[in-house]
Amino acid sequence: MSYLCNIQASLEGVGASAGSIYAVSTVGSVIGTLFLGFYLFPQVGSREIFLGLGIALLALALVVVYFERQHLRLIITLPPVAVLTIIGIFLIPFIAEPANNASKADNHKVQFERESLYGWVRVIDKPAENFRLLTVDASTIGAASISHGENVLTYQKIVNLLPILAPNIKHALLVGQGAGHMAMTLKEYGIVTDTLEIDPAVAEAASSYFGFIPTGQTIIGDARYEIRQLSGPYDLIIMDVFTGGSEPTHLLTVEALAQLHALLTNQGILALNFVSFLDNGQNAALASVAKTLAQVFPYQQVFISEPDTDFNDFIFLATNHAMNLNDESLSDTHRTWLKQRLVNIDQARGMTLTDNLSSLEHLQIRKSEHYRRMIVDLFGTSHFIR
């Protein structure tokens, strides 16, 4: 009887103890996740976090050995902990700066790097080729020559022609600021441009390393939300967020385009840059973009950045009115340049992209893989080592 009473007494409170352990564990997990995702990653960076965690675990092992010395023989527990600690201290210099060491080996120099909530932002110089790139993870979102700072992305040259095609442009919106070259080009025509960029680290790099000086409002935030806060009207809206290795699909739906359409003047232009394969005009992703635009804008024209190249930038110009490429305001050179790049997209192969259903990421898998291979060939695998 006494034995049973002792067992009963020992079992009392087991449920409460187990519940308390799970409660503390859950609260700790929630706090740790929020603290890590919203503070440590953008403020410290993943490499420093992992190094700090490793050092903390080694220190914890030493603490456990000390407090358990009465139950565990130090001659058995201390040597392996000490060996691991010494090895860890020896490896720290080799782990702490892998990116800088790799960059020297690959003949490129990292001028700026910052890990934000949205990716690993870097400004990388290739002195031998005389160009500087602004990258986010596996996406290149800006490029300029080191010597003169001029934009070297061919697809952005069409921005020079937009003020000629629509001479009444006074106010523009650039969604996806990147290095800011398109906004600076529009400034030369006296056009005030509001810029919208989701990543504050990208905005910082553009100002510090690409000479970007805003001419209008600078907005930092997600485009889908921030667009709803704008009143416009804009004579030109440029969407330049579909150039990299991933697709912000929520910005290319009928509903998102309708919001942009509402911000445009009646004679306004929506210019959308999209990277994909041409596939002789039969690419399903391109067809889906064209078909979705057609649900909102009655007219559109599509231009290819580099003729005779399958993997390319495609610039969609969507309007409420037909644009005449034979307009006398265009010089013969400009007219020829545009007509050589005009392409036809078979919309029948595409689907209408909506907030409810969008398969754009699936349609762009081949493009994303190809794009990443291009970055690896350009920088080597060290570009992806953090």
C-alpha cells in the first residue's frame, strides 16, 4: 500500500509539468522565429547568426561539462569538448569571409552586400569587363559601366523612346526601382518619376553605388499594397520586376493590372518588361502575359530586346489607344530600331492570370533555371555562398 502511495505521489503533477514544458517550448519557438526573421536576419545576416550559434553551442557544452562534473568524469567529457572548441576557433577565419576570398579568385569585387528580408543584395564589380552589377540572390536588377556609370542593359533603351512616342509625359511611376537608371533617363526629358521598391537595401545600393537621385516620391514597400495608396494620375507606369530568377506573380494578374490602369491618364502607357524564351512566339508564359494585359488594355505591342536571340527581355507597351510606329516624331533610326524588335505573341497558348489562379511560376521554371545557370557562369558558384 505504501509503495502504491509513493507511485501516486510521484505521478502527481506530471501532466502539469509536461504541459508547462510544451508551453515554454512553444512560446520560445514563436519568439525565436519572429526575432530571427524580422530582426536578426536583416540586421545581422545569416553567416553571423550561424557563427554565433556555433560558438554558443560550444560554450554551452563547456558549461554542461562543468556543472555535471560530479556525475561525469572530466577525463572522459572534457577532451572531446576541448578538441571541438579548438577546431572551431581554428576554422572561424576560414568561414567568416568566404565571399571575399571567393570574389578575389573569380576576379570580381564585392563593393556592397546586405542581407535583407527579401534577399541577399550585392553590388559586384567586374573590372576586366568594366561593368558593375546590382544583384539580389540570383537576379541581376541593375548594370552600369564602372568608368562612366551609364546603363548597359539593352532592354532599358526603349525608355529613351517613350517620351518621343508620347510627348506629353510629365509624371511617371517606376515599379521596381533597381539601380534607378530608368528614372534617371526620364529625368533628362523633364519627367518626374515616383519610384517603388520593396527592398530598402536595394534603394540604399542604388543611391550609394549607381548615383541614383530621386526626382519624385521614393516609396519603400510591396507594390501591390503601395499602389492602392497612390492617387496618380500617371502618364507612364513602368513595371520592371520580372527580370530575375523569380516571379512576383501577385503583380501580374488582371486585378493588379486593373489597379495600375486606374492610375493612368487616358493617354497613358504601361510598359512592362518580362524575361522569357521566345519559342517562335509560342511561349506559354509570354502568351499568358499578353492575354492578361488584353483583359485590361485594349491595345498592346511587344518588343524584343535582342533580335535573333531566343532567351530575351520582352517589353510590353499597353495603352488605351493605338500607337503609331510611323509617327513623324520618330526619327528613321528610332523607327527602324522599334520595327526590328516588334514581335507577335500567340495569345491562344496562354491563360488569363488572376489572383485566384496563376500558373506563371510553373510556366517560368525553364526560364528560372536558365537564368541561374547564366549567373553561375558569370560569377561562379561562390556568388551563392554566404
